[in-house]
Amino acid sequence: MMQAAIMAAQQWVLVVFGAFRALFSGSWVQFPRRLLVLLFGLPLLIGLQLIHWIGFACDELFFRRYRRVSVRRPLFITGIPRSGTTHLQRVLARHDRLSSMQTWECLLAPSITERYVFRWLGRVFKPLSSLFRRVPFLKTMASIHEFGLTEAEEDFVALLPVNACFLLVVLMPEAKHYWRLADFDRSMPARQKTTILGFYHRLVQRHLWFHGEHLTYLCKNPSFMSWPDSLKATFPDASFVFCERPAEKTVPSQLSSLKPGWEMVQGGDLSKAFSERIVRMLAAYYHRLEALDLTRIHGMRLPMRRLVKDLESSVHQVMTHADIAMTEAFRSALDEEVRLSKQYRSQHRYEQQQNLSWARLRRHFPQAALTSMSEKGA
């Protein structure tokens, strides 16, 4: 943990300098916005990470037994972003033998100590929880990606203490570190990779210590599409589900999902350079998916079309793949989710092309990622 703390301190110093450099890039019209983020937003973010590290230190003093927790057969839901990963995770999270990090744990309490503190505060301030959903930025994000404080959530935000959360790329679009995260297995320096993976393993141990050592950890994180080899080395008995969707649908949806964060930090629309870099990142994800040896890493592919068309069969397939037994409680929960899924309509609306020429961009993607091919295999 000491090595992770040292790396975190170094990384956050680099974040401060990187954010200062980014202050003078981009449109001068948006300079005041970037200055406000640097003067107020960044100190709050860094302050929150310091609190997390105090929590981690307290864990080592008061809850050190968490280090003995065995992480058995975790299930990683990853793959192409915007391909149904959230829906699959939240259905599976209702299984009484599976456990995912919730939003409040990822954002506010990655340490055991913080979780006990916030659990007590949550009981005291529970009436205020409805205000969380009324914040304008969060209302916008909710139409793109449904979330609540107690919803199962992707755990990449919990990696913020070591600056291993790709989301910060909107703050510093040119920072090489975040693009290395997006190509983790191949591009992240070995020492940083080892430290980040060790930190993540401790996060999972803490989670299981808090919720129950008998549980199976369920992770949903599309950013892990570039991490499978590293994760398999860290969790040898892990199972993987790689969700997928035709590239013509994924690209505009992913760019649209990044827009609220970009507007808040940078102002205006996504820059063309940033958009094209995201497209190349997504194309690399598709190429990686095509090249994966699924047998070696115990993985399976799940097209979004199949998940939407037959949720029940898809969930059964995933459970069989990960050797998760059906229970009476989950059978009832799954029946309810199947019924609700037939009534669900996404509130996320986006421009199909996002001001980019798909005819020019499609050359970056493998043929199997394009609609004409994917629809046949879905």
C-alpha cells in the first residue's frame, strides 16, 4: 500500500501541472471555465483523494484482516462501451451470491473506514438523498447512464486515488497517462501496472470484507477492455464477459456520453482532435476483441442485440459460463427484470454522426465490428 501511496502522490502532482498546462489550451472563450475548474474543482477532487488515503491508512490500523480475504472467481463484465454492460451488471447484482461496488462506495468510500462512516451518515441524512438526483449535471448524466447512490456501478471511479480513472481525460485531453490506461496491457509501464493492479486487488478485498467474504465479486468496467491479460494474471480464476455492439451505434453513443463531462470542464462541443482520438481508442477495443483468446482467459462474447432481445437466456448463458448457481431469490428477481426490460426505453438521445464522417472513420474498425457483419452474428 505504501508503494501505491507514493505513486499516487507523484501522479497527483503531475495532474496539477497537467491541468495548469491544459488551462492555456483550447478556446480562450472558455478560459474562465477552465480557470474555475483549476481553482475550485481540482482542489476539491484532490482533497477527496486525501480523505480516501486517510481512510486506507485507518484500514491498515483497524481492519488489517481484510488482507486475508480470498477473491474467488470474480466475474468481469467488460467489452465495448455503450453495449449493455450496465444493464447486465445490474441484473446480475440482484443475485444473492454476487456483490458489486455501489455508486457511493466508488465515489465517497473506497476504504472500509469511510464505508462505516458514510453508512452512519446515510442513516442520518437519508431524507436528503433525493436531492442528489436533482443536480442539473447529474440529471443530464442520468439520461445517458442511469445511476443512484445505491446502484451497482462500474468501479473505475474507485481507482481515482491512484489516478487510474480514464474519465479524467476530459480534464487533460493530451495527457499520455490516460491514453496509456486505454491501452493498459500493452502501453502502461510495468511498475505502474503492478502498483495499480495491486491497489485494485486491495479494493476488491476491502469490498468483500465489508459485505461478506463468501460473496463473488461482480465488476462492470468497459475501461477494462484493454486490461484482460493483466486482470487474468491478478485474478487467475476470473471469468470475463465481453459485451459488444456494432461500431456505427457505439461511436456516436460513446461520444455523446462524454459530452456532459467535457462541457462542464472545457465548455463547448468535443474538439475534433479529442473525438477522433476516442474513435481510434474504440477501434483498438474492437481489434483487441477480435484477437482475444477467449479460452485462455475464460471469456465469452455477448452481443447487445442478443441481450436486448432475450435477457433471460443471456443471463442464463453468463451464469453457466461463470459457474454461478441459480437460486430461488434470483429466479424471482430475473423474472421481474425480464418484465421491466420489455417496458424500458432509453432516454439517451444523440446525433448519429456527432459531426464526424463515418465513411472516413469506419476504415479504422475491423470488418466484424460494422453493422452489416455484426447483425448476422448477433
